[in-house]
Amino acid sequence: MLNGLSHPADAPENTLASPTPYRLLVIHPTAPTAMPRLAVDPAPVSSPLSAPLHARDTSPDLARVQVLAYFPDDQTRAYQLLQWLPVLDVLDTTRPVAIVLRDPATADVVRAHTALPIALVPEFGELTVLYASTDAAVVLYCNNSMLNFQSLLDPSKLHVHVNHGESDKQSMASNNAKAYDRVFVAGEAAVQRYLGELMEFDEARLVRVGRPQLDLRPAPLLAPTDCATVLYAPTWEGDADYNNFSSVDTIGVAIMRAVLAMPGVRAVYKPHPKVVTSPDPAIREAHREIVRMVARAAALEPGVGHTSVEIGDILAVIPDCDAMISDVSSVGLDWLYLRTDAPILITDRHGDAERLRREVPVSRCADVVDGEMLDRLGAVLAARLDPAGDELHLARQAMRRHYFDDLQVGDSTARFVEQVGALVALRHRLRGVDESAATA
């Protein structure tokens, strides 16, 4: 054991074989726009890492931290953490929060979006020093990165998986969930997903908190319009074939062509952030063609306002749209929660309607778009945009309860803060820490 952590030999192969001890330094920004940052100085201290670290610097910010948000991945996945930052700001008002990052480029991205303190610890040895220097009670994880396991080695903290969305993708019920003390989920659908997919999984680890990000109201990204607006918001290709639900490279161009052909309708294209940076040639070329199509249409119909939103928060786009076409992803469920009154269409990349209805419950309250339906897509959209033709409205209301229980806007954040606070208190009790002294 090493400062309460297992020796690196017990860790994944990409950890250091013999970590070097480090001094923690605190950098206090002087410019108003600079973000607080906790950094690591690579100058080693003289004592062995396994000995008490009396020589390190300490900080009131670091000493008072109760919750760590851990994110080890590169900047292409930073969107997973960025969506949590406003929620962590709320949590920080009652349970002080710091962010732990492993990638310098990611730190640059995150620093531009938050005033929360940031600890940059690229190496495993630096992570052990950081964790030994703080009595933080809870660590939050928003993805299933393999590097999460280096943090999970610390037995002195409670580890909580919070994910970065709610969807019916297979990755949403990862066996990795068994490594965490608690798994925060949105509602009944997620509970059923875990219990149905995983063997010997302890249901007591699941905590229903809704989806706090949906309580946020970011500034709108779309200009006002009198036109009906149809949003096409596809997902990326995933990191494995089984997790690929993207329609971009299969029917994405045809979908946008059908939407742009609808008279008096504004078309909005908002792809997943990783579509924009995809290394897949087919995804990349289809994405570029869709962007070109939208630009040409915008030039021909300047009063309609066709637009592509390649950078920005999808939650800043959804409120100003009247219907959405999406893939199997969290975006479809975000729409279901926020725009229950508005129609949604779900694509079927694999052309297996029976499987889709069985494994993706939201598809039961949506029109399904596949290759055979493309010729009718414009007509179906036109019918659904007419309230009299929106036959699936009641089904969407029932499905919203299935995914999010009966939570209303604002409830999720309150429940999240409450549950994290309860886990902080639980950890203090388990460790014999006086709660009043820990929060002083």
C-alpha cells in the first residue's frame, strides 16, 4: 500500500512503475479572468512517498475540499465534464469542490469554463500525493475511462459514478459500475437497464437523482424566428461497432435534404461534438456535406435562418426547436424531458425495428427513421408539427416518467446536492471524522 493506495504494480499497465514524490504547490491567479488552479511541482521532496508528507505546501482551498470531480481524459472528451461544471458550482456552495485532471490540454479547456480549483496531476505518483494531501470525502466520475481505476484505488473516499447523460446505448450499463460505491442514475429506465444487463449487481448502489444538467437554462444559440424549426442532432460513431448508433454516414445527408425541402421550416444541424472531430472518413465527409447543404440553403433563403451549430451546448438549442430527429443517444432523452410536448423522431441505423422497440424504450413514443422511411420523412414531420396530428403526445408523457420518474425542472439538482451531501456525511461517519470539524 502507498499512502492509502495500492502500489502501482497493482494498477493498470500505464501507471508509473516507481512514482516520484512531488510537492504540491498552489497558484493563486491575479488577473480577474484567470481560473484558480492547483498544480504539481515536479521537484521531489526528500522523504519517501510512503512516509508522512510534512514538507508539502497546503492551501485553504485544498484543505476544505469535500468533493473531487475526477476526469483523466484528453480534450476531445472534455464535453463530458464541461456539462457538469454549472452543477458542480451549485454543489460547491455547500460542499466545496475541486476538479482533478490528468491531461494538460484538457486543463486548458476546463480552466476557461470554471472558477473551481483545478488539480493537474498527469502521473500516478502525483495523483497519490494529491489524494494524500486532502481529506475529500467523495470522488465523482462522469465517464468510464480506464484511468478511473487509478483513482478508485484510494479506499479512504467514496467513489460515485454520475455519467454524462442518460441514453439506451449499451455503454450506459457498463460492468465497470461494480467498481463504484454508488451509481447515480436518472430514473426507472436506468435502474432496469443495470439490473437487466449486469449479473450480480447490487441494486442498493443505484441512486436516482434525475439529470441535473436539464435544470440549466443556458443562453439561447438560435436567433428568434416565426418559422417552425426542425433540429437534426445525430450522435457520433462510438468507440466500438456495438455502440455505433450514428446516422450521419448512412442517412444523415438524406435526412437534411428532406428537412431543407420543407417549405417555411428552419433546419438546424447540431451534431455531437465528436462528429465534428471524427477520424472516420465516412462520418467526416457526410458531416461536411451536411454543413455545406445547410450553408447553401441559408444563402438561398436568408429569411428562414437555416444554420449549423458545430460548437455549443445542445441544451441551448433544444428550447427553440419544434421537432427533433436524433439517434439513440442522451439527446433524445434530453428532448423528452424538456420538450415532452414536441415530437421526436429516432433513427434506426441497424434497420431492426423490433430490436429498437425492445431495447430503446423512447423509440416507442417516436417515429422511427430508416432508409425506407426517408421518402415520407417530410410528410411525417409536417403531420407531427400540426398539434392535431401529433398522435404520440400522451406516449411521450408516459415515457418521460419511465426515464425521469416524476421529477420537474429544478428537482434533479436539489436531489443531486442532497445525495452527495449524504455521502460526504456517510464517509465521515465510516472514517470516524467529526462532521462539524470537517466542514469548519
